[in-house]
Amino acid sequence: MATEQRLQILEVRDGLNGCVTGGFLIPKGLVEIVEVSASDLGSPADRPGDALFRAAHDWARSRKYVAAFPLCVTSGSSYSPKHKLAVFRENIAEIREVPVGKNGLARHPGSFDDSFRAVHDYAGTQQALGFPTFHTTGDGAKRTYSIVLVKGQYIYQEATFAELGNVSICDGPGLIAAMQRVAETRNAALLIPHFHYGRDVDPWHLNEVLLKKEGWRIASVQQLSVGAKVVITLVLEREQR
């Protein structure tokens, strides 16, 4: 039988120069970077955000890849842009259909960046990193979210917003593109952000300490912005013996 408690951490945002975010570096050789024309993705124009992720995933599946992660970077002319995608094979990633609830996401994602946070928090419970495809099936209580779980060699990294060029936290695709520039400076294939912000960014790093000292593990992480402050609630579980 499991017991549960909640731990709240209050963080203060004092401007982007003092704010950090983080993500996961994927080493070169684990994924392939390809360039795909916008027309092959189903649109002759640039498609930022969730539409681009859905189109990239569908393209990858049609080419026998497991999934694709758009770098939100384009090349070529404005009349014929090409999107850079990181494509994953089945030995690196898997697709999972996840509901909302005890064995799935902690909540229904409400926005582009909130989708990343919800999937990241769930993936942490699976000892993996994750990102959304932005495909869903069903409605209401029966809705499931199609996500990508990556297991293998990846490294957690943090980056200051100054290092990211002070990109707006409201610009999800812009943050992803900035993360890729950081990945290049760190000699990696890509950097997948989790879209959590603050001083001590990734609560999942507490897992090892909690398990060793008290026998608790983090079951889920909830983050709420209240004015200039961020309240992070850790839901902890411990098995009764």
C-alpha cells in the first residue's frame, strides 16, 4: 500500500537574465538530422508549434521512423523552406498512448509548452525523457495523448536565458530553436527542453536523494505561476512495508 504527501517549493522569477531552464542533450549518432521541405510536411508555408510536430511525426512514420522532433529551424528560401527534424529509430524511442489519470499524465495539457511539461513529468516516472507528438484520440475522459519516450544515452543540461539569447518564454518554437544552438555549442545532436523554468529547474533530480534518505519517490510534478512567483508541487509516494 502506498502513502502520499505533497511538498511545495516556492521559486521567484527575477527576470530572464536570472532565470534558467533545461533539457536533455542527445549525443550525435543516436538520432539522424534530416531536412524536409514544407510541402512534404503538408504545407507550402512555415508551420510553427503543434501543427509542425504533428506533421513531422506523420512524415517520420510514413518513412518507417518511430518519431521526429522538429528543431524549429528552417533553411532554404522563404518560397521553399526546409524544416530540420531529428528522427528516431525504434531502438531509441517508442510511441505510447497515455491517458490522464493515475497511470498517465497528471492533467490535460492546456498549451504548447504545458504539453511538454506534462509529458516530461510523466516520462520522469518512466525513467525516460519524453515529448508530445500533439496527436490525440478520443474525447473527454477517454482522450489519450500520443507521446514519444526516449530511453538511452541522454544528459540533463541547464541553460540560462542569457545563453539562449533571452528568447521569450511565450515563444515555444523559439525556445526549441535556441536550445538547438546551445546543443551545437555542446557538440550534441539536439537538446530537448522540458519547459520548466526557475532556479532549481528539474525536481526529478531530487529522486535519488529522496529515495536514499527517506524512501520516497516523486510520483508527479505540478507547476503553477502566481504573479512573479512559481509554485512547484511535488507529489511523493512511499510504499508501506
